[in-house]
Amino acid sequence: MRIAVISDIHSNLPALEGFFEFIKALNVEKIVCLGDLVGYNPWPNDCVEMVRKNDIPAIMGNHDRVASGIEEPDHFNLAAKRAILWTRESLSGDNRDWLTKLPERLLVNNRILLVHGSPSDPNEYIFSVDSAIYNMEFMTERFGVSICFFGHTHAVAVYSMKSKDLFFLEGDTIDIEDGVKYLINPGSIGQPRDSDPRAAFLIFDEGEKKVEFYRFPYDIDTVYKAIIETGQDEFLGKRLYLGR
């Protein structure tokens, strides 16, 4: 099965539409989402409804949690806080209720773990070696898996660990080896932060045992204009051009 893994859509409708157009030629059999469907950008209902319409299994991200009213944006920066409170007011009741029911983790085929932040903490950012090692051990002991896809950082990343040795892998294609643990981030659809403004996702080919990373451009100008028109911080639009 070829599984497309997306994350951090953040209400970016042009980017999400671009994703569906881009994958038409990629023989994708299933799509999963690692959370943060909403926040920052101006199309929360459209993006939630597109995920729901396509029956995409999704994880609850921290922005989804706040937008649905489960938590308050106490730790958000000012621009993110204004945007998420606007999102909360803009969401339909049905879409808000749907977000409240999203799980914090999902197991796919009993061998792949899907999380937003990390296997051990939905709000954790996996950036450090210590964090990667701890979460690889946690996911194996707690869930019995060797592969986990995570989001939250908005940056493409692949950590692998064989025995006690940790590696940070790079490249458009990663071969999945037996006996090796993996933490893999597809990057962000709606707000990339790895200095590449193109939307990012990956495809996991279970049969071929490989992960393929993809990037595609989308209409950032339209998103920028909509951010300004809805009264949000101009910074949220400018960062899309920079990819960070």
C-alpha cells in the first residue's frame, strides 16, 4: 500500500488543493494527516471539510485542540493567538465538534504509529538527539512499532536508530530497513519552516519498504492576501514566502 502522509495543513486551502492535484499521478492508496488542520491561515472550514470528505484519518494537533475549545492559547505567540481565536470563531459547530473527537495517536496496520508532536507527548517538538532516542525507545516499548510519523515542527526530518547508534538521514528517498527504528517527519503542507516555501509531504510505500519525499509550489500570493483581508498579522503571510 502507498500511503501519503501529510501534516500541519493550518487552514491553507490553496496548498491543500495543490496536494490533491499533485498526488493524482502518484498512485496513492491512502492518505493520513498528522494534525494541525487549522490555525494561522484563513480557510479552517474548507480544510476540515476536505479532510472529512476524503475520509482521511487525522490526529489532533495543538492548534486543533485550541481551536475546538479544549484548551486556551496560553503558550501561543501573539500572531498565532490572534489567528487561532479567529479560527475558533470562524469554525462551524459541526467542524469544531469533529475536531474535539480526533485522537492523539493512531496505529496503522498495527505497525506504523502516527502522532503530532512525539510518541510520548503530543506537544513535544522533536529537534534533539536525546528527544529522538527517548521517543524511539518509548514507541517500541509502548506500542511495539519501529516506524513513527510525526509532525509539529513543520520541517522534513528522518531519524533512524540501529542498535544504539542514531543517524539523521537526508535525501528524497529513504529505504526502510528491518531491525531499524525510524522517526519521520513529512514537513508541512500549509506552513513549511525548513527554508523551502514549497508544500511538503511524503509517501510511504509499504511493499517497496521506502519513503519518498515530495515538494510542490502553490499560490502563496492568494494566501497572503487572504491573511491581510481577514485582519491577521502580516508576518503570517510573509513567512510563507520564506519557508520559515
